[in-house]
Amino acid sequence: MQEFCPLIRIPYFTMSKLSVPPASAGYESAAQLAADLDALVRALSRAIRRASQPALEEAGLTPSRLWVLIHVRRQPGLTMGELAERMDLSKGTVTPLVDELARRGALRREHDPSDRRVIRLYIESEGARALDRVLAKRRQAVQQALESLSPDQARVVVAGLRRVAEHLGAEVFPVEADV
């Protein structure tokens, strides 16, 4: 009797022999396929977060503070409201994250010269160094996982995930945006 991976319901195999099965292979419905993809994305997110946890702790960051730094580096000069919107959080939730990063010298706040009521956020060199260390660990974990696939298989996986993300309206940034 053939064993199936419970998460994705396809036969166990070595990843080096992975080929792209027909879309319906091993699935009774599109809903089942969607549920499995949702579970896989959550599992991958947790695994990447665990792999980068030592670097986060060393840098004195939490996952939320990491995302603040990522967003501010991607778009220097964000306001608190813009940052909260990008993170899908309230301003009240973002404020203590920014306060702590500013206290540590990772971010700086500047009043907008055209409207002194507006505060703009900029990453400082300390924040950029911490961000680079953590992102390097995250990428290292992903790269090691992708090495279990052939280059063509890895490109298919990434292209498929990018298409799903874009279809769902997710902001997908090029790799260079984080470097």
C-alpha cells in the first residue's frame, strides 16, 4: 500500500525526483487543494520564522519589529499611518513597535517639513545591519530547502506561489527590495 503525505496528499517521494503532477492529482476537490496550500504556506512561514529565531533574538527583534524595518527600508519616509496600513495593524499597535526601534537606534523619526504634525520614519544603519543579518538567515533556510529541488522544480514552485500571491492581491516585492 502506497503511503501519502498527509499535508499535501500525494505519495511520499524524494524531492529530487519531484515532477509536477496534474492539478487534480491526489485531490478530491479544489477546496481540498486550497486547504492543503493554506496549510503549507502556514507551515513554511512557521519553519522560516523558527530558522531565523536565533538571529532575531541576537538582534533584539521580534517578528513584528522585523516587519517594521522591512517596510521602512522598502519605503523610506513612511508615516505611522502608512506603516500601520501596510502591516494590517492599527496605529496604536504600530506605535510601541516604532517606539522601541527608535529607542534602540534602529529607526529615526523626522517631522515632515511641509506639515510638522506628520512624522516620517527612516531606517538607521543599526536597524539596517540587524535587518540584513535576520534576512540572511531566513534566506539561508529557504535556499537550503530549495536545494532539495532541481533548479527547474524550484522555479516552478516559486512561479506558482508568486501567481497565487498576486491573484490574492498580495504585495510581492523583488528580492532586491530587501537587500
